[in-house]
Amino acid sequence: MSHALIDSYVEYLTVERSAPENTITAYENDLRQFVSWLEENATTVDQVHRADLAHYTSYCTKRKLKTTSICRSLSTIRQFYRFLLDEGVVHADPTRDMASPKRGKYLPDILSMEEVESLLSSPNVSTPLGIRDKAMLEILYATGLRVTELVGLKINNLNMNVGFLICLGKGNKERLVPMGETAQRWVGEYILTVRPSLVKASSDVLFCSNRGSAMTRQNFWYMIKRYAHTAGIFKSISPHVLRHSFATHLLAGGADLRSLQMMLGHADISTTQIYTHVTAVRLKEIHEKYHPRG
């Protein structure tokens, strides 16, 4: 029964809410894990009480899950029960007044400018796929796009004449982002010399795999890991680290917070403000390292 209810909720998110595929996948995974825990404890979705949720939170904490992951999971469960309440499956919401773990101050991982330069120089641009990879890395760092936004770009999202692109972000909201001269040059090179030999005739995707279909998030994730290793960067790295680096380096260079918010596509400026903390921490590290009385 519990898994069937999850299937109904996924269908609701897909058909009625038009939720992004990544969001649906994350919600479904959270709920499947929750239901598996319920089954191990001999209960079902419609029998859950507030105490069960407290025990589940403790269970997640003992598994050493990050506080952000636990909060997201509890948020998913909360929304799931609101759906069940509306559908008449349950008659009381066990998540009502449910407290989430207090989030610590999260500072995102970033690369130094030297590390970014090494990473962006890693692709072998004497090969077609190296030119494609170089263009993708350059545009990711130049624009701060999310990886889903990057691989979802269409050829007509680019305005090469003025150096801007239009991307479709969270909530299907469009935003205009400048590309910068270096990224624009490499994307132009890719479009002229590489894309025609990769793309399938009917496709409008910008970045193609060697099979002609759109590059996937997973493939790009593995790609950036490989180039990081080539560049001698052994810290944890993902496409989102380049997004964090883009934001932090812009702020350090004097960009204002509101403009950065627009480029990143943040609905709330408080999300963007985390990068001011990163910049402050970095400045303190520089002071301690180089000042004679640091």
C-alpha cells in the first residue's frame, strides 16, 4: 500500500505540478527510504504518528546523513502527508508542528582561481571532444549555471552577437546570463567545428554526446571528475563547485549581491548571501597567511 501511495504522489507531481524530473527523483528516493524504514519497524504510511517521525530523524542522524539531507527528507515527507490528507488517505497530519534539525552554517566548497585555470586547461583541444569539453567547462564557470541548466541548453538559447544566453532554471523561470569573451569564443569554436559532426539532424541540443544525443548530467559529472584528476585537483569536486567558485570569485572581484542573485537564478537573496561568508573566510585565510601579525 505504501509504495502505491508513493506512485500516486509521483504521478501527481508529474501531471498536476509539472515538477522537474530531478525534483521528482529526489522526492521519490526520500519517500522510498522512509517507507523502507517503516516496513522494518512494522508500520505503514497511514499508521505513522509524530513519535515515529522523531525516531526516523534519529535514525537518519545515526546514519551520519548531513543535516541538509535530513531537512530535505523531512520536507518531502511533510509535503507527502499534505497530499495524503487532501486525498483522504489519512485524517490527521503527523508532520504538523514537526521540528527539523537545526542547520549549521554551510559554506560551499570552492576552487581557487589557480585551480579553476588548471581545470579549464585540462581538455585536449586538438580533438573534437576536447573542444566540446573545453566549451562546456568554460561556459559553466563563466555563467554559474546549474549542471541541469547546462546540459539542457538549446542552440537557440544563445545570442552569440551580444554574448548572452537564456537558460531555464528552477520553477521553469528564464533568466539572461552573460557568457564572457573566453566562453563565447570556445562555444563558437565548438558550434562551428565540432557540433555538426556530433548532432543528430533533428536535435536542437547545444552540447551533444559522441552518440549525438544530449549530454547527461551523469556524463558531465564524470567528465569534470576526470579533468580535475588530470589537473592535479584532488579535493571533492562536482559541477556545483564551479558554480560556487563563479559566485565567490565574482563577489571577491567587486560584483554586487543583487546582480549575482539574478545571474544565479536565486529566488531569495538570502541564498546568495552565503557567498559573502565564503569571501570573508577566504580574506581571513589570506590575512593569516601573509600578514606579519596574522
